[in-house]
Amino acid sequence: DTAVSQTPKYLVTQMGNDKSIKCEQNLGHDTMYWYKQDSKKFLKIMFSYNNKELIINETVPNRFSPKSPDKAHLNLHINSLELGDSAVYFCASSLTSISISEQFFGPGTRLTVL
Amino acid sequence: SQQGEEDPQALSIQEGENATMNCSYKTSINNLQWYRQNSGRGLVHLILIRSNEREKHSGRLRVTLDTSKKSSSLLITASRAADTASYFCATTNNAGNMLTFGGGTRLMVKP
């Protein structure tokens, strides 16, 4: 069984559209994350949620809105997509939000904005 | 800017050789972790070393940490073609609630 899953795996869309990426973890972890990996492979944290509550928001534009309906799910909605949003987005989870020992990553969603 | 920076950015070796990757960081840390990313995949945790540890082993992996120099190294011994991947170091801040990744080292192991 997949520990951290994301859908879709690929997303191609036009500038200005709104899209969502879904993430689910079946590890029973309390904390979930969204990361953005750019074309140069730099991986940057966007958000962190602990038990459905936002704990980290790393200066991400308001067009990005994470939603955590329960601690096993963390979805990412993006409004008014821009060319610069093209990247691979990774969801991850960890047991707790304190003294992070290991993060488990999903397979990634490759977003291409045309 | 990235907290961790890896060196070299790319490394190409023959199967059987050892691969050494270095990571430097800027601020004090709770722990340092190494991850591997195969092409088109998510990151996979390899090993964690705490700020009060100097060396750690896991199978063919050896990690060192020098907090005075704010640097770490990852040594993969007897490399295999399957080790071909990007390797990232990541540091946990003192509060322990955020992981910051370096730019990664792309390792190619030729059969």
C-alpha cells in the first residue's frame, strides 16, 4: 500500500486557471507538508499542517490555499495559475511536527502551466 | 537562500568505487538528514544524524557531522548502478519543526 499518495501525477493547464492537487497518507502521521521543487531541483517547503492546523507558511502567494479536512489529507488549491508555478509539487508527512526524524514523500505532481 | 548546499553538484563514478558528497549549512541545527531521489520519484529518507553525534553508519552509508564547521558528508561505499540518483541533505531547525533542503548532488554510477 502506498504510504503517501498524490493525485494527479501530471497536470497540464493554461495560465489563469484554478487547479487542485490532492494528498493522502495512511501512516497515521500527525503532520503533513507541501514542497515545491523547481527545475533546478531545489526543494522548498510551502506549508506544514499538524493535525489539520497550519503551522508553517513560508511566504507563499495567497493564490495557494492548502486545506486539511482531516489529518490524513492535505490538499493544495492554486488559483489564477502563472507560468512560474510550473514545478513538481511534493506532499510529505511525518509522525510529529516537533523533532522531525523522518519525512515520507509522495511521488510528486508535475504541474505545467502553459 | 538554501540552508544546505551540496558539493559537488554532480558526480560520476564507476561501479564499485566510493562516492562522497558534502553538505554545508548556515545556522544551528537539531539534526541533519540525507535523502535520495530517483528520477521522477519522491524523496526517500536514508539516514539521520543528531547534532550531538559525529558519525553514523547504515549499511553501505556513512555519514559524518562537524557542527563546528557546519558541514556533513555522505559516503556510499562500493557503489552500484542502482545508487544512481540525486542525494539531498536536509537540516532541522532548533525548534525541530522545519526541514530545509540543500540543492542536491546528482550521482551517476556507471556499470
